[in-house]
Amino acid sequence: TFTDIFEENGPGWRPFHGGFGLINFQGIKKSAYWAYWCLAQLGSTEIISPDTASYVCNDTQGGYQVLFWDLTHPIKGRVEGQPSDQEFFTKMLVAKEKAPATVKLTNIPNGKYKMKIYRIGYNHNDPYSRYLEMGRPVDLKREEVADLKALSSGKPESESEIVVKKSEFSTSLPMLENSVYFVTLDPIK
């Protein structure tokens, strides 16, 4: 579902009420929106990767895309008497550090590339955590909506030019629980 607005029920009673739309009533893009955006940016040819939590692709313009993630369920093994999902996910869930992730591509053409790194997760394209910090208000002021939209802009975390030598590229990125990274390499001609 694209938005949290449903014909049957109308808009939710809070800006982030647990609806499964990708955009809330105020037009704030949720983290899941950006995950789907990354999937849509993948090139048309998938490259075999030994990592089952990743997609590696290339496109017809000679670019490469790497999408990878960590999935750590925060309430795995929940027992009777613990809060429901509706209660549990209204509390700040600070993501724990994981081992850094290494992206390594081999057999790619030597040359200059524009590298962009996008990140989704705790405090990265994550308006919900900020909303929780605000105290979960029922109504948002215009400035608050603008602030939350700016926190979920989908802009790359970093952009740089790199040079591929010996047909190999490698980089290491810090990883937190439930983070998603999207790394693109576009050839500079």
C-alpha cells in the first residue's frame, strides 16, 4: 500500500499510527519507502553474490549497484506477557553496532566512477525515531512536518569519485542492526 490513507478507515489518528503504507498522511516518506526505491534503482542484470542479504547488479551504462542489509528481529523469541507489537514499537529502539560490512566487486572495468552511498536505518532516512523523540504527538506543526520530511530525504550519505584499478573495488561500511545500504558506482566518461 502506497499511503496510510485507506478509504474504509480514513486517515490514521496519529502521523505514525502503525499503518503499513510507505508514506504517511502528511506526505512523510517512511524508511520502507526508501528500501523500495533502492530496489527500483537496481540494474537489469543481477550478478551472483555469495551473500544472501544482498543484491548486486549492473546496468547497460556500465554502472554497478549493491544493495545489502542486516535483519535483526528486535523481539525474536517473545514470550507470553511481553508487550504486543503495537506497544513494543512505540518505544525508541536504539540499533546496536554490528561488524562492519565489506563490499567487494571483482572483474569490473578499470576507470573512474562516481560512488554514492545511501543508508536507511536508525537515524538515517528514519523520520519515525525523531517522531518518537518528539513524544509521539497526535498533531504535527508545519515546521515539524518539514523537519521529518528533511530527515527522510533519500539523499546519499556520501558521494565521491573513485578509481578502480586491477578490476577490483572494495570498501568497508559501519553496520547497525536493521540497516540498509545502497552503493552505486557510475562510470565517469
